[in-house]
Amino acid sequence: MGLLDDLLGQLTAGPAMSERQVRADGVGSSDMSRVLMALLPVVLAMLGSRRGASEPSAGFGRASAGGLGDILGQILGGAGGAGGAGGLGGLLEAVQRAGFGEQARSWVGSGENQALPAGALEQIFGAGGLAEIARRAGLSEADASRGLERLMPEVVDHVTPGGAVPNGSELLDSVDALARRLGI
């Protein structure tokens, strides 16, 4: 069962733990779930952003310019709409430019998702970009970084079924469907 399936299960079943379970890195699984749920709307907005989209406010990933859906463009200095796949294309390009193309390809591909090394998110988003993501999610930068390291590969994998980057409207439909399933 994947990370997103686990999050969905927690949302539908409610708090399933009677005691807080702590992992080796000192982050409790209930704490990590809270972090991931806080980051998920931000990540979905980044993936679904489309600068100049002809459908403003038509759905979760179709937020109007300047809104949450435009966050990737703001963080990457306007690159959020790069490529035909909207925010996903911009994110994948940023990951590749930062030197983590192999990891990005693994997220899109049908095999195992490769993790990013420590410090990679600051290279991808810049210190200011990571701080902005943390601010929008209401988290510390450390929590945002830990959560994004786990969440980004899973969400990208989920919205790229069959190992291919979907076209813009397919991507937006996928992001909107995932947001609805998660109740966000």
C-alpha cells in the first residue's frame, strides 16, 4: 500500500492509533500524517498550476493567477507553466535542472520511486521557495522539507499512470480527482 493510500485510509478511518508511534528519525507517524496532509494541497496546487489557463477557478488545479494554484510559478520564478503539462512539467524541469533527473524519471516511470538526497529540496526550490511552501502549509521548514521528500515522489507517481506525463487537461483532471478523494 502506498503513501497516498495510507493517507486516504487515515482520512476515512479517523485516528487509528491509540498510541503515538515514533519512527527512528524521531518523527511520530501521527505527526508525519499531519505534515503530509498540510502539504498535500500545496503539492497538488503546484502540480495543477497552469499559467494563463483558460479555465480560471474551474477546479482545484485551476486556481486563478496569484492563488494557491500558481504557487509553483511564484516559487520557481515563473517556471510553473513550463511545458505542456503545466505545473508538473515545471516541477520535473526544476528537479532535473537541480541535478536530480534520475529521481524525477523514477517518479514518472513504472518502477520504484527514488528518494531525493538530503538538501535536494533547497536546491530545487531555493531557500526562499522552501520557506514559502512551509508558510503556505503552516509548517516549519524542517517539517515541510521532510514531508515533501516523502510526498512529492508519491504524488508525481500517482498523477503519471503508465509511466507517462499526462497532457494538461488530463493532469488537471487527475489532480482534481485526487483532491476530491482526499477531501481537500
